[in-house]
Amino acid sequence: MQAGVAIAGLEISVYLSAERAVGRAPACPIGGGCETVQSSRYAEVAGIPVAWLGAASYVALLVAALWPGAPGRLLGLFVSTVGIGFTAFLTYAEVALIHALCAWCLASAVLTTLAFVLAVGRLLAEEGGCLRPSPVPTAPG
């Protein structure tokens, strides 16, 4: 499930990156705010398109999903936690500062939130999970 979420997010990020690279506005399936959001000052961080940052985070989430054990669990939790914070800011920017909503960005926000929920679930559920309490030793006898 985690890998599927990462691949879906990667597809969105690659689509938005490709449209930006050729100078086209992304097709906006709902509402028509995609071009406004994609051309805003919030579409880049330090000159790097946000869609590229999204692609990098979804690749990291895919690696985390495929990496067994504690390293994969912790990487997934770290990347999704940073992602959900950044996504919250970008969604705030869309609503309060840009006054336009991008359906692709909202879909990515949903995927990032789902990635976070799955990462927490994986951390808590896997055998020997990092937050699983140790068994209480019993006295012999």
C-alpha cells in the first residue's frame, strides 16, 4: 500500500514537473486554479519547483516502503512527517494567499496524508516495531 501511494504521488509530481518544463499550465480537472497556483511565487522554494521536491519525497517514500525493518519504517515516518508539514503550508498558501486551489496539489496532499498514516501504522504494527513495548520479564519459578 505504501509503495502504491508513493507511485501515485510520483506520477502527479512528474506530470506537474513536465508541464512546467514545457511551459504549459497543467490541465485542471476541477475548479481551474491549477495555473494560478503553478505560476505563483509559492510554486518554487529557493528556485526549485515544488513539484520536483514532491517527486524527490515520493521517491524517498518508495524507497522507505521497499526497505525492510526499522530503517524503512523510520525513513517513511521522517519523510512523510516533513511532507505533511510542507503540504499543510502549501495548502494554507493556496487558500489564504493565492486564493486558488489546484486539484493536483490537493490530490498530492491527500496522498501525503495517507503516506503519513501508513508510516505510523507500519511503525506500530511491524514485528519488533520501534515503539512496541518490550515484554515485561517474569520472575523465574
